[in-house]
Amino acid sequence: MTLQAHDNGTPPQKEPKSLRLSYRELLFVKHSLEHDFWWFEELDDAADAMPDEQAVRERQRLAQLRTVHTTLWRKIQTALDRRAARLTPDQRRRADLFRIE
């Protein structure tokens, strides 16, 4: 990636290569995504009451959202597994206290 100077003469800031979340933050995001999966089922049930064409569009949109959510959930689960392997048992226990059930 090449950096170009800004018009005001100041050098541009480098963009971070990746977003680094803590183990606790990853757990929170994972829980939020899991809640969304439940919500998708509610929206799918609501589509039953819609006219046919609108229900088809709504279900297609929900299918796309589910795909994105599932992909993100898997990536977060993989990151959690890698991080958990590096944590000491005490660190893992303290992080799991944050887990929302």
C-alpha cells in the first residue's frame, strides 16, 4: 500500500492492519451475534404474515444476513479458540466471568 501526502501537507496516518480485540471483547461480540441468530428466526416468522413477493424478498435478505453473521461468528470462534490456548487457566476463568449466559 502506498501512502500519499494529504493536501494540507501533513503525512497520512497508516491504517491499522487489523483490529485487535481482547478475549473478553470477542466473547461479547460472539454473544451479540448469537442473539442476532435468534432474532433472525423471529423475523423469518414475521415474513409469514407478509404478501408473497415481499416475504420472498425479506427471506432472501435474511439469508444474506445469516451468511454474513455465520462467517463472522466462525471467525470470532476461531480467534477465541486461538486466544484461549494462550491464556493461563486463571486468565481464562476471569475472562469467562464476563460471559453472558
